[in-house]
Amino acid sequence: MNNTTILKASGNEQKQNTKLLNCFMHAFIANDVNSIENMLHDDGLYFGKYSKSKVAGYFYKLFFNEKNGIHDLFDVNVNKGIALNKIPGSEVLEVRLCNQFKAKSKFGSIQDIFIDERVFRYCFLFKDDLIFDIQIPTRFIEKADDLKASN
């Protein structure tokens, strides 16, 4: 039987991690690669394979690629949930972007291809008041209440 280990942080660490997560969210929405890079730990390993400078390149390409970059998408919805498989128990940041104003989507819902919506979900591991790891979760829930109900 597999057990999932959930990381616990102290009250001060939780406050700092929440602040860092909010800063990342705003930098992501603003397409600010430099700010994102400044939030990353030098010794981190991102998406299981990228160094700090390589993941900065990943975000630059994501934001400014001529063919499908997201820098010109203006409607933004942000949701949060909890990761179940990648960095279990960590907060999932879901950013939904498109070029049409629409009602807020529920966390975890599939992207709307009819309006060219792009959905990005990331979960984070923190160390020394910096982001130490970023992963793309494939299993997640909206609230801890959902987790309690399924146990």
C-alpha cells in the first residue's frame, strides 16, 4: 500500500510561501521572466529536469513565442487547489488565460477550446524563502474538504 506524505511548514514558512506564491502569480500574469527568475533557488531542479536559468528560458518561450505565446491574452482567471501526486499537499496555482471575457471557470475544469483558453497548473516546493521546485500536477482537488470527504 502506498502512503502519500504531505509536507508541513511552520506558520512563518506558510506566510512566506504564500507571499512568494502570490508574487509568482503576479509575475506570471505580467509575463515578467526576470521577477520569476529572482524567486527561484539557485540549487533548485524545476519540472524534474531544468536548472534555474533553463526554466527562465521555458517561461520566456511560454510568454513570448511568436506562434502561441500567451503575452497577448488579456482575460485572466486564477484558481487554487491542492496537489495529490506531484509535491502532494502543496498548493496548486491554476492560471486560465484567453482573449474573451468570460465567467470564472471552476478549478480543475478542462480548457475551453472554443475560445482558445490556455490553462496552466503548477505546484511548488519552497526552500530558503525561494521556490525550489515547480511541477505540473495531474491529480489535484479544489479544497481540503474534498480530501476529507473521500477518506
